[in-house]
Amino acid sequence: MEVHAETFKFGLPFKTKIMKKIVLVLFVGLMGLSLTAQEKAAKIEFKSETVDYGEIIKGADGVRAFEFTNTGDAPLIISKVSSSCGCTIPKKPEDPILPGKTGEIQVKYDTNRVGPIRKAITVISNADTPTKVLKIKGEVKAADGK
């Protein structure tokens, strides 16, 4: 059987080289797209990650707020805010927080419970750090100061 030079020119070795080039171009293209997609991300920065109630009297106003700023370059969406117990009720913002804008998460603690306050509030969002744990602390004193 006689082999011609044209078989190698357009045969299997030629097709393999073309396929390698196509795969390389696709790989480089996909890497470029993934890097571009990662550049735009929301970033949440809290003014303080702990709210100190200090000493408060039983039945006092238990509402406090965690202020934050979206320092990223994509809208920040807070999907869930939960507390470590039923005595603390957090409230998340409903609308997305645009880049450079501020928002707040309100927390209401049941001040009819006398004793120390040590609770955690978990915030889940689309930020580059998707889970943040905030803390409240303080002490609720009885009306007679005990």
C-alpha cells in the first residue's frame, strides 16, 4: 500500500493539531469569562459587628441597628438573617443595596428577660463573604436595679 504526502497533510495528524488549537482557544476564552465574572461582586462592611446594649432596664426599648455599606461593585442582596434564639428578632432590608450605598439590619431583643445578653445574628448574602455573624451583648436589669 502506497502512502501519499497528502494523507498526512489532511489526515489524522492534521486534524489532531486543529483540535488541540480549538480546545486551547476555548479554554483561554472560558478562563477570561470566569475572571471577568468574578470581578464584579458585592462586599458588605459593617460599621460595627457587635452592638453593646450596655445595662438597660427591664422593658426598655430593645431595638438596635447594625449599619453597613456595600463597598463592592455589584448590588448586595441579603437573602436571610437569623438569630440564635427566639428572644432576638432581626429584620433585613428587602431591596438590594447598590454599590456605595448603606443599609441596616434591625435587631429587637426581648428586654423583659432579666439577665445577660449574649446573642448571635447570622447574615447570609451574595457578598464575597456570604456568611457574617454579628453579635449583641449587654445586660437587662430589673426595674429595682437588681
